Amino acid sequence: MAQAFVESERSHVLPLELGRPMPVVVRGEGVWVEDAAGRRYLDAMSGGSMASTLGHGRRDIIAAARAQAERLPFVHNERLTNPLQERLAAELVAVAPEGFTRARFVTSGSDANEMAIQLARSYHVERGEPQRWQVISPAQAYHGPTMETLALTGRPGLQGPFGPYLPRHLHIPPSTPRFDPTGEAALEALDRALEEAGPENVSVFFCEAISAAALPGYTPPRRFWEGLAERRERYGFLVCFDEVVTGVGRTGSWFAGEQTACTPDIIATAKGLGAGYAAIGAVLCREHVYEAIAAGSRRFPVGHTWDGAPLPCAVGLAVLDALRSEGLVERVRRRGPSLREELASALAGIPMVGEVRGHGFLLGVSFVDPRDGTSFLPPELRVAGRVDQAAFERGLITLSTQPTRDGYAGDQTLFAPPFTTTDEELGEMVARFAEAVRAVARDVETELAELSARPQEVRG
């Protein structure tokens, strides 16, 4: 039998986490993946990172990539363009929110977010305001692993030892129901951040329309978006949405920003554009951002080698064609609410489950201490990781996040299946996940009861 797990000590790969055996996945078909030992798993996380929005083994997308690879896989876009890049840009802005007229292609989500920051900075410099560089963003967020994108999060645990290299950006608390149900506290925090930076020095407010990994399936209340739009108008900064996960259909619309009361100036997207078949992302901007460059230096030369290359653009075109021809964005919009209800129903009666939330096929489950039904669980119990392991043992792939040091989030699980998942497969995913959560909840309740029974001096 082939080796189903690889340990870091016996591999030449430098893994993300040493000491944890890594399952070896060798093939996929639809929403199923198979490991080297022949065991099959339902992929409720679209490839693990929400990228495989159309599932695995799509012959049409593979054929498009093969055909372009045979014709012209690569040409650099500094002095050349290609028909695939031109077509993909036109088709992408056609499904973007009104007013978006230009697209610039990149190779990943973090590249897209970083380029969005560069574009915002260039906009202000071109308009004669070179002092505008400061970025304000929600603290509870994740935007990528580059130095600039790590600086966009207010979570020191994610920044690790890289603090000395990171620019100092300002952060505001998230307006979650736990801390700020109306959004007013977040707006007050934004006002304080603007005052601290000096509003004339602020380049961009950078956020997710609907959060992915950091606060799965969460979006601020409408009042926050209205207040953000008002402050943009008053102070002249830009608004940028990280739609690396939510863009290209994940939440039931082409872009999640369409569902807010604040149209962004710049959008960064990636995962859904390549659907797991190619590394491609894009930065989209509204006409006034483009016009600032067109009327100024007429140059925005930053980029990477594979940006806009024919092969990934051919994949992007095939993905958009599949989404349109099969009505998959509409399916996600129709099916998302009932999927959320089915997930909530399956988890009903489990005291450890705090909330089931989400939009489209981006759902989040938050866990609470069952002793009071509201507090975060003790981090040392590692509940999120245990949920993932229990799900994996039941043939289901999920992704969970641990509590954060800033106290804004506890244990949570993401549920983000491919758009092509059938109703029967969705039902099986929900059933396996509920079974996993119930098993972990039973053990956690026992452990908490034992912890509560200990003398106070021992617990301390």
C-alpha cells in the first residue's frame, strides 16, 4: 500500500507545521479527493483553501489549459500583451460592480492585495498628495503572507517574528454581534484612527466585504458600511475590498461588495478566478482610479513574471464560461440560505455551537463555552483543531481557526464547498460535520466539567 502520510522528518519539503503527519492526496474528481491509500474524502473546503470552486477534474478547464499550453503558454506583459489577457479583462469588468473598468492580473491573492495597496498609493501620488500612505484595516483579518499583507492584520500571532519588517498600519476592532452589533463602535474606532494618522495622510481603508478565514462568513452591519462611505467622501481616502475568497461567485454574487452599502474603489480577487486549475488573481479598479494614472505619469509598472500570461488567462476564461453557462453563481445564491439552515438544524441542540452564519457557499460556525453559552472556549482545549481532526476521521475535509490573542474571535470552522456540489453531497457533508462536532462536544463537556470540579487554587 502506498504511503498515506508524510512526516516532516522524512521529507525534503519544508512544511508549514513540522511534526504533523501530512496526508498524501493523489487524485480528485468532483467534490471528492483520494489519498495514497485509496481512502476518499468529501472536500467541504474547495481544495482546502476555498480555491477549487468548480471541484476537481473538470475536463473542459483542463482542455482549455492544454490547448493554450500547446499554442503559447507564456509571454511577459511588460511590453507585450496577448488575446487571452485582453478578453479576460473585458469579461471580468463586465461582471464587476458598476463603475469598474480596468483589471490587472497577478499570480496569487496576496499579490492582488499587495498590488491593491500599491495602486491606492499611486492614485494619491498621481493626484499630488504624496503624504497619503497610511492604511487602516480591521484587526481581525487575514490578507496574505507577504510583508505588506501581514501588516494589514492586527493579529500579532500571524505576524510572528516579522514585526521589524512590517510597516505600521492602524487597525480597528471588528463590529461583530459580540462586541458591536450596530457598527457604531467600529465607526468611532475608525474616527480615532483617522485622527491619530491625520485624515490627510490616509491612503486606503482595506477590508473584506464578507470575511473568510479570520471571521468565517461574517460581514459588518449596514450602518458601518454607510458610515465608511460617508468618511471616504469627507476625507478622500479610498476603500479597497479583499475579495480573494469571495470574488467570482463564492457568496452568491459575482463580487460580495455588491451586497454592501459602500462600493469600493479597488477590488483584489484570486482564488475563484483560477478555480484551483491555475495560479491567477486580479486587481480591479473604478474609472477614477485609472484616470488618475492616465492623467499623470501614465505608468503603473509593478508586477511579477507570470502576471497576465496566456496560460492562466485561458483558465480564467474557461472558469468564467463554466460559471455563466451552468448558472453556478445563481445556484450558490439560491442554495446558500437553505444550506445555512440545514447546517444550523444539524447542529441544533449542541451547547458548544454558538452561531451558524454566512452567505452563499461561505459559511462559518463559531463555538462557545457550553457552561454559559457565550464565552470563548479555553484555548488550551484546541477545539477547532479537534473538530478538523474528527471531521477528517469521518472522511470530510474542513478548516478551522483557533482563538486569537486579541480576544476578538474564538474557535471557528469554515464550511465552503465547491459550487458544483450536488444536494446529496451537501447533505452528506452536513451530516458528517454534525457528527464530528457532536463527538468533540461530548469530550469537551466532560473535560470542562472536570476542570470546573477542581479546587480553585489548583485551577489557578
